[in-house]
Amino acid sequence: MTTNARRISILGATGSVGRSTLSLIEENPDNYEVQALTANRDVENLAATARRVRAKAAVVADPSAYGALKDALSGSGIEAAAGNAAVIEAASRPADLVMAAIVGAAGLHPTLAACRSGAAVAFANKECLVCAGPLMLAEVARHGTKLLPVDSEHSAVFQVFDAARKGSVSRIILTASGGPFRNWPRARMEGASIAQAVAHPVWSMGSKISVDSATMMNKGLEIIEAHFLFDMPEAQIDVVVHPQSVIHSLVEYHDGSTLAQLGTPDMRTPIAVALAWPDRMPVIGPSLDLAKIAQLTFEPADPVRFPALALARRALQTGGDAPTVLNAANETAVASFLGGRIGFLDIERVVEGALDALPKTVPGSIDDVVAIDKEARLFAEDFIGSRLSRRSVSIG
Ligand SMILES: NC(=O)c1ccc[n+]([C@@H]2O[C@H](COP(=O)([O-])OP(=O)(O)OC[C@H]3O[C@@H](n4cnc5c(N)ncnc54)[C@H](OP(=O)(O)O)[C@@H]3O)[C@@H](O)[C@H]2O)c1
């Protein structure tokens, strides 16, 4: 470790993005000094990682995991803590960079704390921007926070978007792999199993985002994320399905020039862009071999088989609390699907039901967002319990 090492904390250190981040840090040990690592309750991985990278603190959100964490860290000198307040405190520790990689709206308060801390924020946790976009961006502006997108599509746009001449941008084009059901008819999707839904053809990710990719709600959330990150109207954000996931997204300018960012589909690249920005860090991995890939293909997204895209656009057009409702209903429905309580296509039914019934206000504070999020989760639970017939969902 050198005196120029950047201090970094990782929220969601035991997840897919968190682990990829740590692998890059471990390949460049002189450049980073790990402050805090957080998880929900995966004590074993958190403690082992904290010891390996000599973190200063390790924190679990689940208070019942505190004893196990303390035992697992005993003799290491690493501080142990538990509870939501401790995760927020970890996010606020002095650091140069915070990786915000908690999944879902559970990351809202910790990510906000990171944005207020003076650190640059590597931004993976798209759900918190979807559920509280304008309020979160107001905090970012107030504290002069540097937001570094981690989603591969937004990292691509970030790298080719001329922010100083935003008026010359005519379109953002987000690419989508199409997910595991890209060629499935609706009737087959109705019986899709959990294992089939999480088996993404290109990317290896956590289970929630994998299901979102299968419904294409992930792309819908990304349209909302792009709208907030790049201040682009919804009508100027397009989606194209590109199954090879080599072009990670494009920006079209008024003169017809369209700039793209390409790379092998490996999350370590966009994470490395955020970790080293504005420099570049070496990443061990295969180079892009276009001659070997030979063909890049594109097709329009099918709005009939994937209505989640239109639901997300509708929430963004409605504005106010609609994106908060969309996100909370989707999180609840995805968790129910992963728990075997509802079928795959029920996810969009829950989200549509919530969007039909709930949006009515403009959240004026983060407390408002939390209250709307809670109401939408209760609505979604009730919708699942009362309106959706119990289906048999195969786990294998
Ligand atoms: N995976 C990708 O390739 C990818 C790509 C682009 C964007 N993203 C975005 O990055 C975020 C993380 O995705 P992921 O795939 O890495 O998720 P993941 O593998 O499911 O990991 C989620 C992380 O969040 C922690 N966590 C879960 N619930 C929590 C809570 N209530 N409080 C505090 N921490 C909690 C988990 O801890 P435990 O391990 O203890 O449960 C874990 O460390 C998501 O917003 C996703 O949309 C992911």
C-alpha cells in the first residue's frame, strides 16, 4: 500500500458487483486502502474478505448476525458492527470512493449517506435512483458528489456522452442482451422456472437483477436510471436488443455521428472504469476479439412479449411517485417469484396493478419516498395474496 492509495468502502461487498470490485482491488493492492465492507447477513464471506483485504471495518445490516461477525473477526483488529444505522455509518466513513452495490431500495439510505460524505460514488444500485431520482440528484448537487455509473450500459454512455455539449445529443441507445427468454413465446414464459429465469445467457449476476433481465424490467429501470444520470427526456432514450452484449450502449449526436463503447461482457471493465476514473487501470482478462466474434446482431425489443419496458416508460412519463411504486412493486414481485409463490408472468401483473392503483403524489422528501415504497410493497403483497391464484412453480 502506498501513500497515494485511494481509500475505498464497498456497500454490498458480498454480492456479484461487490466481489468483482474486490477482485480488482486485490489485483492492485498498492492503489487501494479498504475502509468499510458491508453485507446483509453473509458473515462468512464478509469476514473472510475483510481479513484478506485488511479492511478497517466490516458491517452487517442484519443485527442478529452481529455475534457471528464478531466471532469471525476475533483477533483481526477489524471493527465489527451491525444494523441499518451501522451500514449508513460505514457509508459515511471518510473515503475517496464508495462502491454503492447493495441490491434494491434497501440501498437508498446508505447510498445517500455516501453521496453526502464527500467521496466519489461508484453507482451500481440503480433501484435507489429509480425510487428517489430527483431527491437523490438534489443531494448529489448540494454536496458536489461525483457519480460514476457502474451499470455497463451507463458506463458506456458516460464514456461517450459529451456532457459539456448535451444539446448536441439526439439520443441515448441502451443495448439489451434480451435475457434468457429472448426467443420464448408468452405461453412458454408463463411456466418459466426460477432456474430458467436466473440463467442469464451472457452476464453472471445476482438473482434479483437476473430475473429483472428475464422480464426486461432491468432495461426499464435502466431507462429511468439513464434519464436521471444524463438528464435526457424519456423519448430520447431508446433500447435495442443486441444478444452478444459487446456494444454496451451508444450516444447519437445531431450530425448523425453515433459513438459506442465496446468490450467483452465482463462487469469488471465498467467497475474498473469507475474505480480508476479519470485514469484507466489494467484489467486481467481476454481482449475483445471482433474477428472471432465475427457477427454483431441487433433486433427491436418486443413490447408484446416484454411489457415491463412499457410499464417503466409509463412510470417515468407519469413522474412523481410512479417510479417509486414501480420499483417497490417489482422488488416485491421478484422476491415472491424467487420464493416460489408466483409465476414468472405474474411479476408484470403485480407491477401493472400497483401502477394502476397507487401513483398519486410527488415525494417531497426521502421520508415520503420511504412511505410510498412501503405502501407499494403492502399493495403488492396484498395483490399477490388476493388476486393471483397460487401456481406451482418448479424450482429446477
Ligand atoms: N450483478 C451485476 O452484474 C450488476 C450489473 C449492473 C448493475 N447491478 C446492480 O448492482 C446492485 C447489486 O447487484 P448484485 O447483482 O451484485 O446483487 P447481489 O449479488 O444480490 O448482492 C447484493 C449485495 O447487497 C447486500 N444486501 C442485500 N440486502 C441488503 C440489505 N437489506 N441491507 C444491506 N445490504 C444488503 C447483499 O448482502 P448478503 O450477501 O449478505 O445478502 C450483497 O452484498 C443492484 O442494484 C444491481 O441492479 C448489478
